[in-house]
Amino acid sequence: RTVFSEQLPRNVDLTARDAKAQVAFDPETVEEFRLIGYDNRRVADEDFRDDRVDGGEVGPGHTVTALYAVRTEPGARGHLATATVRWLDPETRDP
């Protein structure tokens, strides 16, 4: 408990602080979508650029995956989505 709860967090360097990812699906090509997992970390669309809203910390060597189930419109082709990521620099806290 002491090592993982108290000592480890203060000794791990962060790569990104308050990291957030946003995926905007194109309504012309996507009929419906569903995020699989991460519902407890969901951020409202209007809060995505609000740096006061907490995101997740990403450490060195860590990766984050958002998995979606997507149903396209019948016969749809082309652009499906735009993904955007946002984070604060761990040292300066600049976005």
C-alpha cells in the first residue's frame, strides 16, 4: 500500500496531464456509434477545451485506447470521424 499509493505517484514522471480525447463522428456516413468502456471518464463536449475539467494522466510508455462500435449508413463511403486529443504539459501546465 505504501509503495503503490504514496511513494510511486510522486516518483513517476508524467508525459501528459489531464489528457482528453474527443471523437466526432460524421453524421453523413455514421448511422450510430457506441463507446465501449471508459464511460466513467466521459467528458461533456462543452468541457473538452475547459482546462479546469479533469482528464487522465498519461505516464511514460503508457498508451490509451478508446474503442467504439460503429454502424455506418448503408452504402456510405468516405470520412467517418475526426479525433482530437488535448493535454496539459506536465511541467508548465500549458495546454
